[in-house]
Amino acid sequence: MFSFQESTTRAFANDRRYVDGDISQSVRLVRVLNRMEALILPRTIAAQAVKRSPEIPTPAKVRAGAGIYARLAFNALNDAILG
């Protein structure tokens, strides 16, 4: 469960999250997680979860977040129907 009490980087450092494999792929995964957390979380919560939050204009953030949640709902619906 993601409670966003600590940053992604801190969670990896404290062995709460781990990636088995190539270090460069792990770094990319952390960057992707940071970007996604910055997109879908409100700024106050993202400040706890992400060390440095990118400056994303609010309309772009809402559009991107809505797209992420729409894909999540679509995939969940497909899994329920086909599953």
C-alpha cells in the first residue's frame, strides 16, 4: 500500500521497496514513479512523496491524472469482464 509517508528514494534506501535487476533500470523506475506521483497526487501530499516535484501547470496535471485514472478503470473493467 502506498501511503506516501516517505519519498520513493527514501523507501528504496530503507529497503521498503526494491528492484531486482539492472541499476539503470531501477533509476528509471524511480523517475517514472516520481513523475506519476507528482501527476496524480495533490501538491501537498506530493511534497511528502517526491523529493523534488516538477512544476506542472494545473490544467495539464488534471488532464494527465484523468488519463491515468481512466486507463486504470478501463483495465480493471477489462479484467473483471475477461478475468
